[in-house]
Amino acid sequence: MADKRDYYEVLGINRNASVDEIKSAFRKLSKKYHPDLNPDDPTAEEKFKEINEAYQILSDPDKKQKYDQFGHAGVDPNYGAGAGYGGFNSAGFQDLDLGGIFEQFFGANAFSDFQGYGRSSRRADPNAPRKGSDVYINLDLSFMEAAKGCSKTVSVKASETCSTCHGSGAADGTSPKTCSRCHGTGYVTIESRGIMGSVMRRTAVCPECHGTGKTIEKPCHKCGGTGQTTTTKKVKVDIPAGINTDDTIPLRGYGNAGINGGAAGDALLTINVKDDPMFVREGYNVLVELPVSFADAVLGAEVIVPTIDGKIKFNVPEGTQNDAVFRLRDKGIPNPRRGGRGDQFVNVKIEIPRKLNKNQKELLKQFDESLNVEKNYEKKKTFADRLKKVFGKE
């Protein structure tokens, strides 16, 4: 375990990252390396576990503070086990007696007090009920499905309590035994002696029972002694109108099974809304580009505009300029949190004809010459006036 990567490196963020940045990084990476989405990548599952572990620490303010202060040792009491205290097993440190040094200078209990700094001395009861971990699912939605809401059926892969041994992990007719090494506590005390002769003690998870406080002589044939099996369930989910990319829907109780009778975790469904060829979403507003002909922009026209509720008639005003934007109030996306709806913005794009015949060109030229520049081409006139001021008359 001493070669664990830095959690910030795992998520690709800096140490000053905000809660939202941590969450966003986790969602992107969990989607990228989710085993179900990468069946041909044998490394995906390990990467996914590493990403999930990093997120569980950095998203918890308490654990994050301990990690920032002590590194992996602050959140994992087994980190560096087997490599000397705290992983000091490199040249020049492998025989260093930290306990002896602390005790010589600061008293007999100084080192044990130092070890306990910043974390509770109370040990977790290995037989206490523990909630199961969460599982993560990604769901792609079309623009309209997200805007108007829909129902979806998703597959949730998670562990459940073994139906044969009922979670004990022991074969039928047998039961787990209290661990003879840790006597059911799940922890053992390890002593080592430094070069100055002092004894250093540290507490570690029992290697015999792996912290469970129990050993199983004859494992259950169905779960292999774990007390849990993996299953895939189909769950129907009602998607609320207005949901957006990176929003998460918790499916309570559909996560991994709890331990020792603890509650199951949750399945966290993260949404990804696909791009749409017609609509662009900006929060709860919608943007639509409306192509109109040169004549329609000049003369005005009644045209058809798409909205998420269907087609509506819209009057393009006479003399509309290119890139003009019109607002259609309450034609946007519903806000599932505050109620109400956003607006739709119609961005007019005037399409200039490209292929005119000789007669059409002549007519257009006559039309242009017939116009009063000052009344009809304000920008053109202003530009000409500025030219004269800068360069003078030619």
C-alpha cells in the first residue's frame, strides 16, 4: 500500500480545488473508467476503484483535513504496514527508532500521544452494523428527455447479502468463530525495538481476520465466505423535467449491501445530456438560430419557430438586422428546484443569396441605387464619415 498515488493526482486537481471542482473531476473520471463502459479494458476496474477511493476522502471535509495534514497515514491506519513504522523503509531510515527518540526527549508516553494526535483513540467495533458503499451509474439523455422529463429503466450492479449464509460467510450448519489472534477486536498490537533499546508499539488491523474479529473455517459455497454476492437489478427512474448534465439522482438503498446488518448504500445516477442539432441550452434558457431570407428580413415575415413545446408562429419585424435576438418568455426549460421556466432566445441569421443570374443582379443593383443611403445604411454612412476624418477626401 506504500505506493499509493496522491489523491489529488488521481483526480487531476490541485490542493486548493473547491468542493464543486472535486465533484466534477470525480464524475468525469468515473464515467471514463467505469468498468461497465470499458468492458475491453482490464485496468478500468482498478482505476475506477482508485478514483472512488480518492473521492471518498477528498469529498469529506474531515477526512480531507486529515489527509492534507498527514497524507495517506492520516486516513488509512494500515498505510505503510510491513515497511517499518509509517513506511520508513528507505536507506537511512529503516532502523530509525522514532519511539525511542520521542521518549528520550519528551517522556515515556510522548510518541503514543503524538500518534494519536488529530484522530480519535476509539477503535471501530468490527461487529457494529456498517452502511454499504454507494455505487455510481451514468445515464445519457437526449435534450428533449432532459427538458421535458421522462421515465428510464437503468441497470444497477451492486452487492447484496448472500441468500445462502444470510451474510455470515459460513457454510450451512457452521458459524464464524471469534478470531483467536485479536480475540474479536479486529486489531492487534505490534511491538518493535529501536537501536536505542526502547520499545515502540503500534496498533494495526489484525492480519488473521482482516479486521472483522471473526474467522470462517468453512466458507459458504455461494459467496466464498464474503457474505455477499453481486447482482444486477433493473430500476425504473422518473427523470424530472429540467434536469441537466452532472445532476445526480440518488436511488436510496440500491447500493452495495451493508455489513453486520447495516443499511445498503445508494446508487448515484449521474446525468449527461447529449447535444441537440436544433436547441442550445444555457442554464434554463434555450437558444435557437433562425435562418431568414434577405427579403424576409427587409420586409418582415411570419415564420415558424421551434420550441420545446412544439412549433409556433413568429413575426420577424420589418428591417430586422443580422444577429438580432428576440426573447420568447417562459418558452425555456422548467426549473425543477424553484419552479417556473426559463426563456427562449431566437437569434436571427440572415442568409444572403449566393447564386444570382444576370437579370437578378441587375434588378438588385437598381434596387440598391434607389435607396437613400442616410436613411437605410446608417452604419455604412458612419463608416464612410470616419474614413474621411482619418484619411481625408481623395
